Amino acid sequence: MLAYTVRRLWQMLPTMLGVVLLVFVLFNWVGGDPAYLLAGKMADAGSIANIRRQLGVDQPYYVQLWIFIKQIVTFDFGLSWATGEPVSQVMATRLGPSLAVLLPLTLMETLLGVALALALASVRGTLTDRLVMLACTVAMSVSILVYIIVFQYGLAYRLGWFPVQGWGGPQYVVLPVLIGLAVSLAPTLRLYRSFVLDEAGQDYVRTARAKGLGERRVMWVHVLRNAAIPIVTQVMSNLPALLIGAFLLERFFGIPGIGREVILAVERSDFPVIKAVTVYVAAATMVFNLLTDLLYQAIDPRVKLA
Amino acid sequence: MRAWRRLCADRVAMVALALLAAFLLLAALSAAGLVAADWEDEVGVSYAPPLFAGAMAASSVSSAAPAQALPDNPFDPLADDIRALRAQLASATATTGVARRATLPLGGDKWGHDVLKKTIKGGETSIVVGLVAALLAVAIGTVFGALSGYCGGVVDDFFNWFYSIFTAIPSVLMILAVAAVLQQKGVLTIVLILGLTGWTAPFRLIRAEYIKHKAREYVLAADAIGASHWRRMFHHILPNVSHVALVQLSILAVGFIKAEVILTFLGFGVPVGVVSWGSMLNEAQGELLLGRWWQLAAAATAMALLVTAFSLFTDALRDALDPKVKP
């Protein structure tokens, strides 16, 4: 187990190096000279040279890459170009609000998705099943923007059930989570249903039925335990992406989270913030993939990590 | 051919295909300038309501009228100039003889553009961006996947490394990072952003197909009669795996149409002056607060219809092309 973990961590290095290289090439080479961006429209040669020296972009590329790697390892990306706030502080303070929306959303989405998928799988092939699947396809085709605009207008602005915007208490979390749930439930349900149906046709299910177990026990104990493997993979590997994925909710509702920060950074060409978020989210994605593989063993004793 | 016949037997797929074809035809006609070319004409009054909700027309017209007859401000030093300008404006409207209509088929926007024509024109942008970006992504994925799967060894290792980098960064973040770096906005930019970041899924599937196919007898036979590597890769194997690319193309096109709408909404997509469903939704957000719901409804309905038809068709296409369910 330990040997496996160490080897997997070792294998991450080339990928991580690739991510760092890709981000470096994007922002230091394709992105052009940041000095012109920072100095503003009325820049003289002296101030541009000054900014270039401060940022280290007058150095050769290999020195710049080394500076970038040092920044990543020491968690010190310097100051945000737009606000002058330290990037590490930006990341740390924006993580909380993002998680406050993300965790209840993921939890409710998974539980509801599993429950509905199991219920739907036990009536598979019927009219109900097909109608729900069609409804899911239609629900998935409506843009997330439309959900947010209509829900925010209808439930918050018109009916006044929730605050329209803002942050600062549990009441601000409810509507974003509800909208996130409305958007994500349809694709989740479709996916989980296919996972459950893959298992429901297996021999052990027939055996369980043959020995006289009730339908509920077959579905919720035997099938669920086996369908849990792809479901756990799905949930775990999606978590880091979700951190960014809620950017539309965060932007519409003014939640000071990571996703909104990225949008703001793109609008203001605040490269240090985007670089930092990209590198760390990529690292988190890889670590979560490893965690998922380790979790496999806990769920499925047949899996041997070699 | 058998796949096509299977597809024809599927009634849902046929309806979806007809709807999809109608959307593509409209987009093509609009691109050719035959339909909705004059969407920028200000044919209606500002926020003209849709025809079927005409009852509101009277109130909006009457509220517009007093604004016209605003009394002159006696302290305004420009009062004479403004009066002259107003007279000029009035005579201009009179000479062109175009009276602004109080209602439009699907309503009007702030400037009095016809929302129906605007939706068609916006659809053209969104559909073209989605399709071209999907073509680009599938082309990159297919070439990389073919090289990787066919050559194996070091080439395979390199492309797998490249693939692992792109999948480690969530696609949303990747798209936003590239959008931040490419400063200029434009239809080509957004096609490049989506196409260059979306090749991973086709790559993985095409690579797996090539690994499976390169040891098949027909490829060995092609080798025996002296076909070059290039010819075996793209002349012999590619037609046999093209169904994977086709399904991927249609999955990606749906995803990219959605992505373009979101990017444009945020202001990272098509430039100002080009209309797309994303820019329409952006305008509609503010209009909704004023109770003008028709632009939102038009753009949202058109997009939902297209995406539903496209998704249903994709599902049917996958079922028809999947050799596993062959009867």
C-alpha cells in the first residue's frame, strides 16, 4: 500500500512538470510581455524596463522557469497584479466560500442521484423510466445561464425567498446550492442510472433474487455496493474541477470564491492569480485521482493495488 | 449502410435529425446572407413586445410618446441645437417612411431589432463556432490518437504524457487560462480556444481503436502488399474507426455550443457587434428586471431545442454505429 502510494506520487512528477511547462509557455511566451500590460497606456521606456526587471522577464527563459518553479514550491506567487494582494492570501481566503457552496452541493447531488438512480433502475424500461430520461435530456439542454438567470430573478428578486446576491451567512448559500442541484441532477442521474443498470444485469443479482431476497435489499445492498465503485470515481475525480466549475454561480451571486476570482483575474489580465490557481488545481486533481484509487480497495476487496 | 438503416428505423432519431437539419439550414442561409441579414435594422420601437402579447403595445407606445414631446429647458444653452436636431430626426424618419412597428413577431430588443432575426443570426454564430471547433478538436485528437496507437513505444509515451497534462487541468480552467492569454477577441480566437483544449476525449478513444486494429489481418495484409505506414494508418485503418470520430464530433459540438454561450456571456467570447446566443442572454439578464422576457425566452428556447435535438441524435447515432448491438 505504502509502496504503491510512493510509486504513484513518483509517477506524478513528469505530469506535474508538464503542467508547469505548459502554464509557463502559455503565460510567459504566448501571453507576451506583461510590462506593457502593467505600465498602462502612457508608459515610457524607463518604467517598462523597471517593471520588466521587477518581474524578472528580462532574464533568459530558463531563469524565468526556475523562478516559476521556486514560486510553486514555496507557495509564494508574489502580489496580484490587479489588487496588490499576496496571491497566497487570495487563494487562502477564497477557498472557504467556494467549499461552503461546493460541499453541500456535492453531498446532496450524490445522495439524491444515487437514490433516484436506484429507484429508476428498478422500473427500467417502463414509461416512467423513459419519460424521466427524456426529461433529463431536455433539462440538460437548457443552458446553465438560463437556470441561474430565471431562478435568481424568480425566487430571489420577485418572490424574495432568498437574498438576491451577497455573502455573509447561511441564507446566502441556499439558492446557489439549489440552482447547482437543479443543473447537475439531470446529467448525474443519467450517469448513475447507467452504472446501476450495468450491475443489475449481473449473475449475482439473479442469485440474490433466486434465494428470495426482497427487491429493495437486492438494489440497495447488493447492487449499490458494486455500483458504488464508478460513482465514487466520478465524485472524487470531479471535486477539484468543481472548485472552478461553480464559477458561474459564484459570479452571479457575488460569492467571493475561487471561481469568481479566476473570472476576475481573466478580466483584469491578472496572470499570477490564474497561474497559481491552474497549477494547484492540477496538482489537486492528480492527488484526488490517487485518493480515488486508494479508496477502491476499501470499497472493493477484489481490487489489489500492485 | 446498415447503420444508416438502423438510424432510419429510430423515430426519435429521425425527428431529432430533421430538427437539427432545419437549424443547420437556417445557419447556412443566414451565413449566405439570405436570411436575417438585415437583423441590425431598427424596425420596431424599443422593447417592442411580441405579437401574441400585443396588449402591452399601447402602454409602451404611450409611454414613449411623452418622451418625444419633452418641453425645452429654458436654461439649456444647446436648446436651439437640440430642437434643430429633433426636427432633423423627425424629418429623417418621415422621408424614409419607415414607421417603427409597435409589435414584432418575437418582440424587439433595446434598439428595436427584431428578436426573431437576431436569434437566427446568433444561432449562426453559435452553431458555426461549435461545429468548427469540434472539427478542429476531433482532427487533432484523431491525428494524435492515430500516431500514438499505431506507432506505440516512445511516440505513445510522449502523447500519453501530453494527454495526462491536459487532463490534469480541468477544462474550464484551461479554457479560461487560454482566454486570458489570447488577448484579442474574435470568432477565430474562441474556435482556437475550444478546439485546442478539447482534443483529449477523441484522442483516448481513437488511440484505443488503433491499438486494436493495427494487429488485425487486413492491416497485416496491407503491410504484405507493401502499403506504407502512412497509407495503412489513414487509408486502411481510419475508415474503420471513423465512426468513433463521428460520434465524438457530435458530442463535442454540443459541448462547444454550450461553452461558447457561456464564454460570450462572460465577455471572453465573440467580440462586441457580433451577435450570438451568449450575447443575447447577456442583454436579456438586465431586460428581465424590466419585465422584457422575450429575448431571454427566444435565445433560451432556440438553444434548448438545438441541443436537445443534437443530444438525442448523438445517442441514436452511437447506438446505430455501435457494432455490439448489431442484430
